[in-house]
Amino acid sequence: MTAPRIHGRVVAALMLFAGFALLPLVAWLADDPFLVVIGARILAYGIAALALDLILGFGAMVSFGHAAYLGFGAYAVAILSRFGITDLGLHMAAAVVVSAGFALITGAISLRTRGVYFIMITLAFGQMVYFFFTSLSAFGGDDGTGLRQRSTLLGSSVLEHDLVFFYVTLAVLMALFWLAHRIVGSRFGRVLTGIRENPTRIEAIGFAPRRYQLTAFVISGCMTAIAGVLLANQAEFVSPAFISWHRSGELIFMVVLGGAGTLSGAIAGAVTMIVLEEWLEVFTEHWKLVFGIILVLMVLYSPRGITGIIERLMRGRS
Amino acid sequence: MSRLTLHDLCLSFGALKVTDHVSLAVEPGEIHAIIGPNGAGKTTLIAQLSGQLTPDSGRIELDGSDITHLSPPARVHRGLARSFQITSVLPGFSVLENVALAVQARSGSSFRFFGRVAEEQPLNDAARAVLDATDLGDRLHVLAGALSHGEHRRLELAIALATDPSVLLLDEPLAGIGGAEAERFVEQLRARKGQLTMVLIEHDMDAVFALADRVSVLVYGRIIATGTPDQIRSDPAVRAAYLGQEEAS
Ligand SMILES: Nc1ncnc2c1ncn2[C@@H]1O[C@H](COP(=O)(O)OP(=O)(O)OP(=O)(O)O)[C@@H](O)[C@H]1O
Ligand SMILES: [Mg+2]
């Protein structure tokens, strides 16, 4: 909570953003345009991990159903496009409205429980959404459906260019990081973080924890939906696979890997997770096993994730 | 009108009657001490007054209005604050942040998402004033989790005071501190005497007899006597049930 540490994390995020901004240049020098494609996927997951960190890291709410919001975002693109509505802003607005409603209802119910029960109940709601979309035969059911085109931006189809899409996604990530950073440092954020620290004390000084937790839950769901809109566009494809519980678990991994409750760590976690995934896949078909080992080591030796390692290195130097 | 009134409160945990027909009236401005042996049900009684527990039967009134079924936060907004026997602070927050958050609870909406709370001077100033008065003015930016035991106890008090209560419920504020530090603590409580009403649970008899206007003795969930410190000291039933025991041990 102390000021220098928070400042350090903003600097870390700015460095990450600068790195992303240079990625297309690296791709061009390395003559590997695929880097930009992976880059956009990382950015979209970065948004989702950031959103999850807001409730997991700051509000101590481990949602195991957050992929549902990726699904609302992705299917908002597919469904609205089918009806001729292709505007990115409208896709995002629809995804956010649906997600807000869903988060409000399921959050109000889930927050009646705590700890492992909260995890299980959010998982159950996530699976409900998953099965709903698998039964949507007009959109390919289990198999999903391809998008005929990416969302349009102010009536133009510039997002078809991977480079433009990459920078638009980067801009969205930066904007949402800024938003999350402001929320965390606000009056609301202080109450939310206080609930994580000690809910009994927060009640005893006059705050009703659930109202704050539910609000954060809704904000997080809406931000994740925006990630879903971008992911569908990146893949030019939507399917219930976006919503499976594996995906929810991966989002949790990203946050924990990066260091929960740090915001910039969540983005670093998304980068690490997807880079490792792509990289390990080349070496071994058992990459998931290797990945599991890395995670276990991380949790054992650096409970604060990548952020913890970097902070320790920085302290060692100064 | 009494500030805080307990009408025939009862609470059982299974077969154990922890609160057994307790009635009590706490007058405005008084320090009302509740003493009693370990396990007498003192903490459980405080938890019912502050709303963490609901009595099985009976009624609690604050300034004449029934608060028996209000939630803990709603009671805080009516002016009822508590401290905990086992220190309960926000360990990852600085000392200043712990107290500023308690100030925030009573000053305007906390559904504000953009302004930086760390830069809200009115919150910080009010928190500093309370921390200066509890001798923590030079520990503002230390993490609460890193404080010494005595400092923890003072922060516990500061947080409760920062909610600006009219009634303060103190559950063994001196637990684990002694000597000069305890004397200083008693001074700080005495300084507030008359400005707010206090229900003080305390094992330290010197502190109780130095501070209390009236004392109630709780044994096995039952109030066996209420009176001035002098009356309590000389009450044979109290001596038998409690004070004698204390002297013997
Ligand atoms: N949640 C609970 N469930 C069952 N029994 C409980 C519970 N809380 C407290 N008790 C029991 O109720 C009795 C009163 O406990 P309480 O903590 O109120 O005592 P106390 O007077 O505060 O004691 P101390 O001086 O040790 O703090 C004890 O026997 C305790 O074991
Ligand atoms: Mg007790």
C-alpha cells in the first residue's frame, strides 16, 4: 500500500506498454508478422487478467467463472455482426450491458458465500453460460462459428489490418489500466482493499462489505467483456471454448503468476503465460506439464509472483 | 434517558448460557466497566451490542431507539464503535491509512472511484489528530502489521475513536500491556471522560477503579452486581465470585 511501491508498479506497467509499442518493430526486423498476432492476443488476455486482479487481488474474491464474461464479449461480436451491426463501440457496449446484468445477479448470489464456496458457485454460474452457448446452434453450438469480418471502427474496416488492431488493443489496455489504477487508489478502492485485509474490521468501522464487493465484481465483469470482444476479433472466431472453466483457471493463473493485487503484475502474468505456452509448445507436447511445474515452483518460492521476484531484485540492488 | 440500554438479553451457545438475562442502563457520559472472570461472557456481550452476534431474546436500545437487529455498520453510523480484545487492524495498510479509512466511513460517500484518497487532506488531518492523541503521531507511515504490541493496542483505540462515536465499547484495551505504557493509556481514556460514553471491559483492576463511574460484575453470563467502584470493592458476593479469586491467584 505504501506510495513508493505503488509508484514502482505504475513504472513497471509503463515499461510493459513501451515494450508492446515496440513489438511491431521487432516483428518487422525479425520478419515474423506472427509476433503481432500473438501480441494482440496477449494484450486482450492482459485486459482480462487486469480485470480479474481487481477483484481477486484487491477484493479477495476468487472468481472461477470469469471466462463467462469473455464469452459475452465474444458472442456480442458474433451475434450483432450477424444482424449487420458491426461497430466495435456497439459491440463493446452490448457486451458490457449484458455482463453488468449477469455480474450483478450472480455476484449478489455468490457473495452470500465465502472462500471455497464462492469459488465453486462462480464456477457453476460460468458453466451455465458455457452450456447456454454450446446449445446456441445458430452460432455453431459446440464448434463455434467464424466471423466474416472484424468489428468496424467508425464505419471503417481498419481493424482488418493486424497492425492497427494491435495498437487499438494496446490503447484499450492502457486506458483500462489507468482506470483500474485510479479505482484502486480511490476511496472505493481503499474500502475494497480493506475488505481483503480484514472484513470484520471494515464492518466495525461502518462499511457494509458486500455492496463494495459487488460493485467491484460488476466493474471487473464489464472489463473482462471488453477483453472478450477483442479476443473474438483477434481470432476472427468465437466458440464456447472461450468460456470453458479451463479458461477461467488460466485467468487465475495469469494473475497469480504475475502477482495478485498489483495490476501491472496481471499484465506481466498474461505475457509470461502466453509466451511460455507458445514457446513450450515448440519444444514438447507435454508443455502443460512443464507449465504446471513452473507454476508450482512460482507459488512455492515467490508467492507474490513475478512482481515479487522483481521487487526483491530491485531491493537487492538498491 | 439512558444512552445505551440492555433489556433482558439472552444468548446461548448450545447448552452454554453465555448471556443470561442481562439488563443494564449506561448513562450519557459515564464510563461503565464490566468485569468478570475469564469465559464469563464479556466479549460475547460486546459482540451483541456491536452487532456481530444477535441475542436469542431481549432488546438493545441506543438513545431510546431499538438497534437489536441492526447490522454492525448501521450501528456505527448511529454512533456506536467497538475495539477488539484481539487486535483487529488492516495489517497491510499504514497506520495513517487505517485511521483515515475509519474517518472516511463517516465523511461522505465511499462510492467515489477516481479521486486519490491518499491526497484527501481532510481525511488525513482528522486521522493525524487522533493519532497524535494516541501517541502514534510519529508512526504514520509504518505498516500496521509491523507495530509492537503496545502500538497495536493504541491503533485499535485510535481506529475506534476515528469513527467519532458517542458510545465506545472497549474490550480489554489494556490486554498485554503494563507499567508506564498502561498508565499512559489510562490517561488517554481519562482525557475523553465525559465527552463520550464508554463500556469498558478490563481485567486490570487498577485501570477499572481509576476510570469507571460504575462497575458491573458478570459471572457465568449473569450480572451479579452493579454499583460504584467502592460499592463493588466491598460487595461480599463480588469478593467471593471474583475479586477474592483474583487476589488469591
Ligand atoms: N462462537 C462460540 N461458540 C461457542 N461457544 C463460544 C463462542 N464464543 C464464545 N464461546 C464461549 O462462551 C463463553 C464466553 O466467552 P467470552 O469470550 O465472551 O468470554 P470473556 O468473558 O470475554 O472471557 P475473557 O476474559 O477470557 O476474554 C466461553 O466459555 C467461550 O468458550
Ligand atoms: Mg473476552
